[in-house]
Amino acid sequence: MAESNLMAVFVNSQLLLGSSLGTAGEVARLLDVLEGAHEFSPTRWGAAQGLRDPYDRQAILAAIEGAGEEGIVPSIKRTKPPFRYDMTWHGSEHVDSLYALNVMVSDGIEPGLVPAWLTFIDRLTSTFVVDWGHVDMFVAGQDPRTRMSSSGSIDHLGYYWRFGLPTLFARNYFGPRLLDIAPQLAPTVSALALPNERLASGCMRVDLLPSPWTADPVQLKDAQATIQEALSAATGLFARQREDSWKALPGMQWQPPTDEAFARLKTTQQAPEISGGGTTL
């Protein structure tokens, strides 16, 4: 982003997981990653949005175990620079094991530190079975017409489950289930010469442009339109708009995620090795 040379970049992420973060065991894996590097370690937590107690791993796990069927929507925060963030997660009424993990940057990140933050998001992505994820990048005051989505940085779980991928963002994570039901996805990404990498979880990470946090917002928005048109035609994974109304239609090849599909994908994944703030992905 041209403005990002002078202004902090907001780098908001959402991962849709085929892992139940309603269980203490899976949350413990998440906390292992958060605690694994000092610059990202949490400082606060709450059993609901707005609550801010000092970070306490055992209290978090106890709250998850004692929440019952209704569950809770925990909030984990880091309030110290240079990476201040707010992390929440919640489930879906449609699929028991489909969870949204949202990581919102509080005050933006200096452009030179964005790669380190994105490595942290990759580390999270490589720890769980991810179905779909993305990273939204923008600066304060950016023209709303150049934002990747007019509705912000978060996809609605119910919409995703029913209709498919809503839109592309600056960085995208296509999980192994999506790669399986859309075999033309990977070849099309290669044909478009998009920056991409396979992560330990089996996800394909795809950027719209090289180093998208440094790209001009207009160029990034133009790339989004061109690339989404090509990937939608090749894969049928993206939600479609009815011509005669505002209502959506499922992608031509869309298959809603199921617990059975996620169960087939789950392995004995371990959190990636962390050493000195880096990671082995």
C-alpha cells in the first residue's frame, strides 16, 4: 500500500477452522502458539468481550471446560507494543467443529514489522485444520471503495457454510478440503503466477500481489476483481449473486463443510517448532 510507507497498516485476520475451539484441548494448542514467542504473548483475557483480566492460561482452560453446551466467546488480548491485538473465537450452529478464529490488530503495525506479524498468522494456520482464511490489509483513512470487502474483515460463518467463499482478500488461505473439491484451484493459482506457498497444515497461502501490504490500494482492488473472476470460473467455490435480487446462491461446485469431512483431514498435527521468534512452517 502506497500509504503504508508512512502509516501503520491494519492487518486483520480470520481463520475458519475444522477444529473445535470449544474444547480445552484445542484451546491449549492455541495458547501454546500464543505463548511461544515473547513479542506475541497475550497480556489480558476475558470470558466475554469487554472483560480484561490478567492473562492466565489455567483460568482460560478452566472457563472453557466449565462453560457447558452453551460455551463462551473468550477474548484474548495483547496490550503491549509493537503487536497489540484482540483475539476471539466462536462456533457455528451448522457444523459443530467449524470455528471462526478472529485476530484484530488494535492500533495498526509499522510497515516494516508486517512480515513478522504475517509469520505469526502462518503459525496459527499451520497448527489447525483450516478450511478457509484470509488477511485483510488497509490503512486508516483509506478510501472505502478500495477495501477488499464493504462489510469489513470478517466473514459470517452461516453465509460461508451455505454459499461458499464471499470474496478474496490481500492474503488468502485455501484449506485442504477446498483444494480437494476444487482440483483446478492450485493449477489456476500457478497459471496466474500468484505468490503462493503450501503450509504444514496443507493450506495453500495465496497473495493477490507480491508483498501486498506495500501495494497501492487501487492496484490491490483491481487485482482482487481480476483474480476472483478467474478463480471463481475455475473452481466454483465462490458465492454467486442472483441476477434478479440481492440474495446469494451457492458456488457452482460448493460443498458445505461437514464434521465428517474435517474428521478425515485431522492428523496428529503438532504446533510448529518455534525458536527465537521464528517458526518452522
